[in-house]
Amino acid sequence: MIDTLDPGTYVVAVSGGVDSVSLLHVLAQQPHLSLIVAHFDHGIRPDSRADREHVQLLASNWGLPFVYDEVHLGPATSEEAARKARYTFLERVRQASRAQAIITAHHQDDVLETAIHNMRRGTGRRGLTSLASHGPLHRPLLQVPKWKIIDYALEHKLDWHEDSTNADTRYARNYIRHNIVKKLNYEQRAQLLKLIQATLQLNTEIEQLLINQLHVQPAPNRLARHWFIMLPHAVAKEALAQWLRQNGIRSYDKPTLERLVIAGKTALPGKIVDVNGEYQLLVEKSILALKHRDR
């Protein structure tokens, strides 16, 4: 169902659902892999303890080490807050175990759901292709549709727990899953996947061009202001966003990006603009510079 991974240690995120249980079963058949089963209990559902106990039992039956963390986010927690808490835990486990990567069970249907969800949110070109493997995060099922995962689980008589909130269409992703993705016919699904793949290729080319331009700037944390001013506004936003990412800054929103671009183009020398709680943008006559707030 997936390509063979390089030998090494991996943290496998297992919720207890059919996707992650099937993925763990596939990986456990590969003797060259050392697996750590990681489960995160968000504390959103009253029955979530049963999921943890089920995953723990699976890990024990398959002779795999098990780690978990439990928080109490509450039922009103946003999907984004839950996601951030989960990945913070997974990265902590990866670093503690010196594992090569984290493996998650996101699949082809998740790719479609994420693209549609991000289009609705207006996240732009990157939102269409945000669900991918990158860095120490592997998603080996992205080419596998949900029905194939279910068929695999049934064929191998796997036991899984269904998240009781998956049917609640008050959650945006669930609404998209049940009312859009599941209703796509074969041709519509193929067309959307083709669009996502084409956008991924385009994004790769755009970002390479931006990186090349940023490499000839005065320093990693400095931009030539005249060059920046001469960029069309939309291109300036793309360039500034890439510059921020290359400097490790990801916690900003669209209004902040717009404000920074306008300041970079029009502010008087000496102006200091907040980027986030840690960084500021210093506007000088000939350069734009990123600086820590306390420096």
C-alpha cells in the first residue's frame, strides 16, 4: 500500500481510527523499521480515553513501544488549536527518541478535504497544496484513497475505533468530507487531484524563483529596499512571505503581511513595525531588516 521507507526509527501518530491503524499494520510488517506508537488525547470528547486504551493494546500486541499525552482542550477548541497541540507533542516525541521522522496517516481524501477547506478560507495558492510530506514529517498514504484503506483493514481483520465526532458536520472538515468530497464522482475527483498536482508544481517553481532572488539580497535577514519597492504588490507579498519563512517566522496572518508590505514600500526611514511577539521589521532608506524585539 506504501513505498518502503529507509531503515531507521520513526514516530507513528496513531489515533485509533481505521487510517492510522491500517498504516501502523503496514509499517509493522517492515522489519527494518523501529517504530514508536504515539497517541495524543486532545481531551475534546468524553470517550477519548477508550481510543488511547485501544491504541495502547494494539501497540502491546504488536510488540511496539507506546507513548501518549493527555490534555484537556475542551469541546469548544478549534481544529487549528487541536492540530498545533498534537504536532507539538509528536515533535517532542521525535526529538526525545531521536527518530528520523514523524509518520501520519493522511490519505488522498484528506488532500481533497484540505484543498477545499483552504480554498474556503482564502489561504491562496499554498493552501491548495499544504498537505504534503516535508522535512521530518512523512505522509506515505497521500496517493491512497480512503476506500482502499478500509478494504485493507477489512481484509486483514483489523480492529479500529471510529471517532464519534467524525459525523458532526458542525466541524468544517466534516462538512466538506460528507457533503462535498464523498459526493464527487470519479471524473470530478480526478480533475481536482490534477489541479492540486499542477498547483504543487507551480508552487515549487514560484518558490524556487523567490529563493533565488532572496539569495542575492544583502543578508539573510535583510532586503534591498529599492528592489522590494519596485516589485508589484502581489509579488512583494509573495517575496516577503518567503523571506519571513526563511527566517523561521510563520506566526503571522494576512493583514499582518499586508501591513508589512505597505510599510516596506512607503514608511519613512527609521520606522519599526511589529511582525509578531518576537520579531520587528526595521525600515531604513536602503534596506529592510528583521530584528528581535529585545535587541
